[in-house]
Amino acid sequence: MTTDLATDIMVSLRHATAGPHARLEQALGLLKGVPDRSRFIVFLERLYGFHSRLEPALLRQSACAAFFQPRQRLGLLESDLIALGCADSRLRALPHCAEAFGLVQSDAAATGIMYVLEGATLGGHVINRSLAGLPWMPAEGLRSLDPHGAETGAQWRAFGAFARDMQAQTGSEPILRGAEACFALLADWLRPAFRS
């Protein structure tokens, strides 16, 4: 597969991450059946620990910071965990993924990483709907899974435009490497939340 400017970066990203994405989705099992509350909380806690180190690194990248700033999810994850009954003391004691900070080496790598995060909102939109009405779910749903709500499609298209602009500046390879590295680390970090 060609990964130069002749190939749309969103197509290249989808192909490059299809395998890791499918494996992670299957291991988590969140789109198949109703997840157990305690395991789902572990999933959100692990995401919280991942975002706590990744988001500050993304905000340090000059070209990505302004685009990513309104897309941060750390505060939403914290609010959702509290709504699910996690005490402040538990939140403060959660482990953080120190390696996530090191993923962000450039604006191009950050763009690949944001592809993973933005793609997660597409799945999160579906998961949030499937969980609606469960007795342990907050009545308003989980904002961290579905931060864009009705604007999910529009926000995905906006990210595509941003990624294409970055591709024109940097080429495809560093963007693809960023996405692949993010998937690899995220899969390893989320392992405690995998379906047994």
C-alpha cells in the first residue's frame, strides 16, 4: 500500500490500524452484550490513567494543541467515574500510563494518536447507546464515551480535514507510526479490562 500524498491519510490510517483495532475491540468485548459494571469501571479507570499522561503531551504540540484542546476527555472521564460511584480517594490512587506521554514526539505523531482517540468516539457513541437504561448507568449517560453527541459525524469529518492538512506538511509515515504506536500501548494498558 502506498502511504505517500497520493493516498488519503484517513484511508491509510484505517488500513494500517484495522488489525490492532479489531483485536482490541474483540478483547474488550464492549460492543457484544452488556458489560459487567465493575469491569466497565476498570475500563474507564484505565482510560483515565492513559489520558492523564497523553493529553498534556498532545497539548504541547504547536499545531495540534488548539485543535485538540476542546476534544480533551480527561475531565469527562473523571466526572463519569464519580457518577459511577468512584470516590475521589480512589481516583487519586489510580495508576497513570507514564509511557503515553512519550508517544507524542511531533505534531505528525500527535495526529496519528488523535486518529485513535477520535475513532474511539465513534465506537463510544454506539456503546453509550447500548448501555442506556442499565440500572447502574447514570441517567444522562457517559459523556467520556460520547463527548460529541449529535455532532460526532461532523467532528470526525473535521478531524479528517485536520489530518489531511498535516499529511500535506509531513507526509503519511509519521502519522501512521503515531497511530500504530498508540494502538499498541493502549492495548497493553487496557489489558486489565479485557473480557475474560
